[in-house]
Amino acid sequence: MTMETIIHNGVTLAVIQEDQLVIHDVQDALDLMAEARYLGSDCLILAAENLDPAFFDLKTRLAGEILQKFSNYRMRLAIVGDFSGFQSKSLKDFIKESNRTGRIIFVPTVEEARQLLSGK
């Protein structure tokens, strides 16, 4: 797994550079958070494709468990992808509420993730 850090507007961002699954469960998310912190970042950007598909099925509770860890450890997360294809109203509401609070954001591009996580 490849993670790089970039500095955007004075904020260090950790970016996952993989086009495969890297988060299968809560422990994988904790490991990524630890690596990001080791690299000096409290913000992580990853692609939707890096998440187990079960993450987007709220009935599995995987999203809630993972995102609770990000909240508990005060790490911001941007998930980049096209979320328009999801039909679940509860998932759409979940994404909307997450974006409203701003700790976990769902955005279409890495550039938008960089802007929002760096506060600029």
C-alpha cells in the first residue's frame, strides 16, 4: 500500500495512492490512521474504491464503525468518488450529513478534498 503526504495550504495531507481495496475492516482503518499520523498528518484522502463495498451498505455497520474511529482519533477523512449511483436514501442522507459536519467528507475529486481538508 502506498501513502504519500502533500502539503496543501500549510496542512499536511496523507493520500492513499492505490486503486485496490485497502480497508476491509476497522483494523485496516486504524492501521491507516496510525501510518498517516506517523507521517505527520491528521487528514487522510482515499478513493471510494479503496473501501470494502460493504462500507456503502449501512446495514453492515462497517461505515459507522470505521467513521467512529476517525472521529474518536480526531482524524479528518475525505472519500473521493462518484456517489451518484447509490440508490439508498439512507446512504445519501448519511453522505449529506457527513459533508455538513465536515470531519468526514465525500467529494468527487482529490482537488476538492485537498481544498476542504486544508480549510482553503
